[in-house]
Amino acid sequence: MTILKRRSVLLGAASASVAAPALAQGFPSKPFRLVVPYSAGGGADTTARLIAPKLQEALGQTVVIDNKPGAGGTIGDDFVAKASPDGHTLLIGAFAHAVNPSLMAKMPFRTPDDFAPVSLLVTVPELLVVTPSFPAKTVGELVAMAKAEPGKLSYGSSGNGSAQHLAAELFKMRTGTDIQHVPYKGGALAVADVAAGHVPFYFGNMSSALPQARAGRVRALAVTSPQRSPAAPEIPTMAESGVAGCEISEWNALLAPAGTPPAVIDRLNAEMVKILRQDDIRAKFADLGAQTIGSTPAELAAFLRAEQAKWAEVVAAARIKIE
């Protein structure tokens, strides 16, 4: 390296070290863009709309929700990955954020390298539901039926590579069963066919499946969270039902572009943790079957790594691919 080039590199590094604290001191300096990589009305969008007013109040800047759906969430994710790392463009990351790298042959960004974790916001478990007239009354009885006639039973999902699909494939791995997958174009269609008896069971998002169970359209056997859900404490967990290692939750997390100054990340994290501890926010999410978390950035980073590794194993074992 020439002396001139070395001096240029050192000056660049020095400028960056000065710029980051200055940026953090002036933060926030403009409105926020909160990117939701899915259409309005879904789980991630609901999370964004519950926290946005609180975040706006806490930071004194307008928070604009920007829905950028498409390509399994990668369009919105990519937008944030390539945004200016000044803390004003943020992402509501979801379950697919950690799964897509295993499902897709090519990704337009690197997960997790292109993102700075802020906080895990909420988790929502899956609910194993069956047709009301289905003979199995417990998870154990369902497993026994599946093993007695391999390949005869089928389950519905909201589509290839969805959380519901992966939950059932994880269930098959943990129980050593052979059950056929019937993908639908959305969870509403899947649960409707379970209710009608066209497919016997389905792992549904707690927020959408629990009301169906309450109405008697389907029957709940177990929840996939480590502990029983406060929204339905009468429903046992998968572990209590004899199937260990079958925990799965859909989730939302707050992420920023990689390179966002640590002081900005810390400010965002501190405000989000305060918001998620507020009684009204906790109650609103609880009504949806969701649990508020409020993790540290380091805890979220570890969680994302674990999620990516876990689902890479399931995707490989089930040979799932999304073109």
C-alpha cells in the first residue's frame, strides 16, 4: 500500500469514527420509515400499526408505515438492507426473514450480515387443530394413527415454505411419521378445509386458529410454544403431549440496516423495550395470542442465528424449495 493510499484509508476511518457519534447525537432528525415486507392486514402489519404510534410519541418524529410485499418478504427486506444506516429506515422482520436463505436459491442480500438487530418484539405460537370429528383426541393418538398407516394422513398449510408447512415438517421429523402435505393459497383456505373435513389437521397461527377453535369449527390439540399460552391455558404444549423439540413460533423483530451506529441502535432498543412493557400494548398483543418480548440487540442476534440454523435443517430434511 502506498503512503498516499494508506493516508486516505486512515482519514476515511477517522471521518467515519467522528461521523457515527455525531449522527447518534442528532438522532432522530427526520421522520421514520417503518417497512413491512407484507401486505396490509397481516401479522407483521398489525405489529407495525400497534407500535408505530408509540414509537412516534417516544421519539418525537412521524413514523410512516411502508408496506412492500412480494417475493416472500424479500422485497421489503432488501429495501431496508440497502437503505442509509442512519436509523430512520427500519424493518419489521418476520419468521420468513430467517427461513428464506434456506428456501431460496438466490437472495438479494445477506442474512444476517446486512441487518443490525434492534429488538425481538413479539412471538406467536402455532396451534395444532383437527377436524372436529377426527378420531384422535390427543397428539399421541394422532401420532399413533399416522404410524399405523404411513402416508395416509394429510395436513394443510398456507403454502410451501410457510411457518405452518415447516411446523408440520418439524412435527414429522420429531415423531418419525409419514404425512402428506396439502398446500393452500393462504391459511384461511387451509383451516376452512380442516373444518370441513377435507384434510384432517393443520398447524395454524394462534391469532387466526384460536378463534376457529373457540367457535367449534376445529378442535385444538396442542400449542407449539415452550409453555402454555396465556390466551388459552387449557391447551397443552407439544412437549406436554409427548412430542419434544417441536417448539415453533412466528415472530416479529425490529431491524435496521447494517452499519447503523450502536448508539442509535441502543436508543431504538431502549424505547422499544419501554413500549412493549406498557400494559395497553401487552393487552392488545395478548388479545391476538401474541406475547411481547423486548429483547436486547445481542439476544435478538442470537435468536436469529438459532432460527436460521434450526429451519435450515428442517428445509433440507424435507427438501423444500421455493423458486
